[in-house]
Amino acid sequence: MPTSSETLVKLPANVALHARPAADFVRTAMRFEADIAVAVDEREADAKSLLDVLSLGAKGSATLRLRADGDDAPGALDALAACVAALE
């Protein structure tokens, strides 16, 4: 039975979600079957699309809302939260 999960994570203060960090984030999202979205403020993007993630323009200390739908949704959100925490 597919599950839906959501969590909030905060970007490190010194990290914007620009090319390299965004690529790491997208690579992590692509390891999962779940449909994953990431949102900043009112803007939402497909977490598996580098251009979508870059278009969010997330700056350091921004709060990201992660939502995943699918059998591996909880694991996907755990992995993405760990990825964001490790960004430098």
C-alpha cells in the first residue's frame, strides 16, 4: 500500500541550493520510486528534476518542505533530510 509522508528540513546557513548541492539532492531523490516534491515558501518543484530544483532559488537557512508519495516514501524523506544536513 503506497504511503504519503511529509517533513520540513532547513538548509545549512552557508548553503544555497545551487548547481552542486542541487545535483546531490536530485541524485538522492532519484534513488527512490516515490514521487517526491520539494517546496520553498509557495514554490514547489519535482525533486527529481535538476532544473525544477534550481528554479526554487533556495538560499541558506531556507526551510524546505519535502513530500513523498509511494511505498518507499519514508526512506526517501530520511535520505533527503540526511542529504540536506550534509550539504556544504
